[in-house]
Amino acid sequence: MANPFPIPLNALRAIEIVARRGALAPAAEELGVTIGAVSQHLRRAEDRLGMELFARTPQGIKPLPALVQVLPQLTGGFTQLQDGLASLTGAHEGVLNVTVGSVFASRWLIWRVNKFSALYPGLEVRLTVTGAMLDLSRPDIDCGVRYGDGTWPGVDVSLIGGQDYQPVCSPLIRDRVKSPADLAHVPVIADQTSMLDWPAWLTKAGLDPALPLNGPVYSDASLAFDAAISGQGILLAADMMTADAVSDGRLIRPFDLPVRGKRGYFLATAKGRREPKKLGFFRDWLAAEVPASVLGYVHQNVPNTATLAPFSK
Amino acid sequence: MANPFPIPLNALRAIEIVARRGALAPAAEELGVTIGAVSQHLRRAEDRLGMELFARTPQGIKPLPALVQVLPQLTGGFTQLQDGLASLTGAHEGVLNVTVGSVFASRWLIWRVNKFSALYPGLEVRLTVTGAMLDLSRPDIDCGVRYGDGTWPGVDVSLIGGQDYQPVCSPLIRDRVKSPADLAHVPVIADQTSMLDWPAWLTKAGLDPALPLNGPVYSDASLAFDAAISGQGILLAADMMTADAVSDGRLIRPFDLPVRGKRGYFLATAKGRREPKKLGFFRDWLAAEVPASVLGYVHQNVPNTATLAPFSK
DNA sequence: CACACCGATATAGAAAATCTATATGGCAAA
DNA sequence: TTTGCCATATAGATTTTCTATATCGGTGTG
């Protein structure tokens, strides 16, 4: 089968633009090249086709009748390609689909994602809030932000923060928790979904890691959080997730004794996938926003000379 | 204004073909490049756009939904470009418009152009037969074959033949023209449109260049020719134009004494114009056919070991 | 379990295409 | 006659595209 394009597509585009615009200069501007480059495209195409496409007159270059006749087809063709490509890139660039846990969403992201949207208008973040991480290889999911040790199969991860954790409680029960030993006498809120390690913290605090801890039990992390804020007991929580409530006084860190765990919050993506630009924007934004939020939102808007925390992939 | 094509048109074409054909191998075949080249087009495009367009699966490469959605537009776009370009080149390549004189047409070209058409099926020769040469810069005229000294303004020429000329007449009056001096006693046919030079021939024949020549006068060259064939007198004509009639006996060259003039038949084209391929085919054909026709059509189909006459531009 | 095959990918370097910079030509207007 | 505009031609630099080749991952078969 003969080659349907005996001249380069770039040359055909130059021809279409010159024919439509009527001169080399506006065509060069539209193409983003010099007038000489456009002129060469035309000449090489004419030589390759073995025919002239334009008349060179004292008044300038004019498309010959045969070209005028097919110009609507050429213009239509390029317009369709342009529109198709715009639809393709627009549809994709417009929405970032993220799967997150409820705590990360309700205690951190929801309060900050407006800043991301302000930075990237036209890019909408859509959260899918689930207990377990969704299958990241789904084409309609771009990434996840999840808590764990980051060893999920088929997933690439980069740690964004949230490794430190410690007990928090409402100021209402401040007098009842003056020392770690008091944990034996006050309610300790249990979140069944939590992966945080009480024994590790107790060890760090110099207590028996098997110290019995009693209190209300919740199957939903957000409810456990609300219980702590309302004064129902002590909750072990990631510093990153409690920073906002601590900064505005809804919670206090009674012992001020954080422990660094092996787990943390990770930005997770499907292994082997190319990274869309919009995901890169989100990654970069997280890399800046997480360190900046360490002291909670009350302190976040003041000038901060601290360097960004190392952000590893 | 943003670049409407953030990826090369070649890459977009590769994407469209792969999405439509379903694999790299058939796409590479359609594009006339290697599988590696197609793969690179896809990858570079995805990186440039910041998004994936295809899913790589064990069953092979599959377009993602967003690409599937715009594929009709892309396919439509390339089809329009292809069809437009085919129309452009087809419309042009299909017809060769030539302006010629009536003698050249009726005594030479008409009898031979079938050979050209046989060589180039799909390429139709259209003759515009006029007394004077048409304006060759007209876009609907490709070239002319005209008799003259080749110094027309705004015209490029290449000599094709017809410089030699001499008297011819019907065999019916053979007995009346045994020597050049007999010209004073027989009718000499005058063609008012002719540029041939009786005085030059008479000088070559050893006669007074001012020898009075009398006979019927025609304003149309074809009629003058017919008068000669019907025995009405002697006609001075270009050998090239009489060769066929001489070869089949309708005419004789009573003195067999040709003279070489400054004029001849020229292939003429508008100065400064690029030469279409179809015109090049015609030029090449003339370069072979004119020398081959020197002895007239009766002798032309026998094997001829004569080398082609030099064909100058 | 090992091997062969298929389809795709990555890379280095060659080849081709495209571009810029510059000089030049032709024409019209001042 | 000079100047400005539009287009052209050319050399060489730059970028793009291609080929050749090695490799990878998955599947099917012996």
C-alpha cells in the first residue's frame, strides 16, 4: 500500500496554516518557528510531491486552486486531531483520584486540600475514603495515601510522614494524667483499626509493656478521635493526625513523649506505572505541606525557617 | 496561545494506529518503521503528556478508556488529512495541460500521444491548440510545445527538434519538379503562418534568394499541408512534421536537401516554476520519441540502433 | 521445572528531519 | 534611488526519529 503521507505531517501542517493565514509570517508565528523554516517546509513538500502548491506573486504567496479546494479537508483534519488531543489531555488532567483512610482524610487532608486546589485550579482532587487500600492498578485510581509499613505488593511507595505517635487527651482530664503510670487508672480509648503500638510506647515510658489498659472500644477511627476530644479518655495517635487539634487546644499531649514507629503515611502508586504530571504535582505539594503542618494549623501560617524534612521515595 | 500539539504529529499518528490495530507489530508495518520506533513514539508521547495512554497487559498493549473515547476523532482527523492530500496529488497528477500549434498537434502529437498514455495510465494529456502560445504562467497550463526561436519572454525552453526543413510535394507532381530551378514553374504553396525561410533554402540550393515563387496562399497551416498532399504544389515544411507523410508515400522530398534553421520546436514552461513530476514524464518521453520518429511512423516500429539525439535544455 | 516463543521495552548510536541565522532577491512605495 | 516587506536559499547546528540489539515478563509446551 502506498504511503498515505508522502510528505511529513509537519510539512502538511505548515501548508495548511500558510494557505489559511495567507502569508509565511503569521504561519511561522502559529507554528512557533522562523519564516525560513516554514518556507523550507513548503519547498521540500512541493519538490517531494512533484507539484506546486502555492503561487509566488509580488503580493505574496497564494495557494493554488487545487490546494484551495482541499483546504477545508486539511483544516478539518487538523482541527479534529487538535480537539481529540485536547479532550484526551483535558479529561485526564482535570481530576486526581486518591484513595485514603478516614483519619488522614478527616484529620488532615480535608482541611488542606483547598490549598492544593488554589495552586492548581482546574485540577480537582477526588477522595475515595476506604478502610482498606484499593487496587492501585485500576486505571481510575491515580494513587493512595495510606498508613502502614509500606510493603504492599505491587505498590511503589514514598514516606510522607506520620511515623511519630504518642498519647493525647482532652484538657478536661488533664489533672488525671500527670504521669504515664496514671494510664492504669484512666480510660484508654481503643481503636480497633489502629496499628499503633501501645507496648512500644509503654516501654519507652519505662512502664511494663503488658500494662492492662481499659476503656471504650471503637471500630471507627474517626469516632475514637472524637471520643478523645470530648474527654472520654486517652488515645494513642499519630502526631501528624493530632497536630491540628493540639494546636487549637482541643487536645493536649500530656506526657510529650513521642515514639517513632516503623509505620507511617505513604504516598502509594501502582508499581510499574508512569507517573502522570498531576500526580507529580500532588506529590510535590505533599512534600511541602506535610512538614509545614507539623505544628498544626494554628501555627502553620506564621513564617517558618525550618528546612523541609527529607522526603524519600 | 498554548501549542495545540504538545506531542509530535508522527507520535499522534503512531498512537492512533496502535490503538486502532491493537498491537505494535501491525502499527509498525502500517507506518513502515520498526516496532522499537513505534514503542518509543508511545513512550515519549506519554512522558510528554504526563499521562498513560495504553495499559501494558500480558495479552498485549491496550488503549486506556480516555484514548478509546477520543480515538474516533483522531482516526477521523488523519483520514481527512489523507483524503485531502490524495485529492490534491491525484487531481494534479491526473491531467497534463499542453498548449500546442495545430501542425504539431495534427501532424505529430495526435498520432503518438497514445504511446505516452500507455506508458503513464492515469495521466491524461489535454491539448489546447492555438495559433499563438498561451500564457504559460497560467496555473491551469503545464507547458507548451511551440515552434520558434525559443526566445519568448518569461519562458524556459528546451529544444526538442524540428530545426531542419525542406520542400515537399505530392508524388503526383514528381515529374514537374526534377530540380530546384523548377520552382519557378510550379505552384508554391504559401502558408501565411509559417516561419520557414524560403530565401535561406534557395541560397542553399544555389538559386537567387529573391526568386519569385507563386501559388495558392493559405491562412491555416493544416490546410496548406493538405493542399501539398493533394498535389496542389510545393510546400516548405519542417522535416519532423512531414516525416510520417513521407514514410507512407503521401509526400516526397523531391530535392532531398534539408536546411538547418535557427528555429525549432521547443518544450516551453513558465520561467521560475517548479517542474511537476508529470511534466518531467512528458519531457522524458518527448526526448525519446522525437528522435525515434525522424524516419516517420512507417519506419519507427522497426528496431533502431541509432543513439538518441542530444536533448538540450 | 526448564525451555522456547511472543510481545513489548530500553538503549546507544546512526541517520534524517528540522531549525536558526544570515545573506540575498524581487517588488512596491516613498 | 533608497527603504521596507515578503519570500527564498544555504550552511551548519540541533533535535527528532530510526535501526539494531539486548533484555524483560508472561505464557504455553514438553
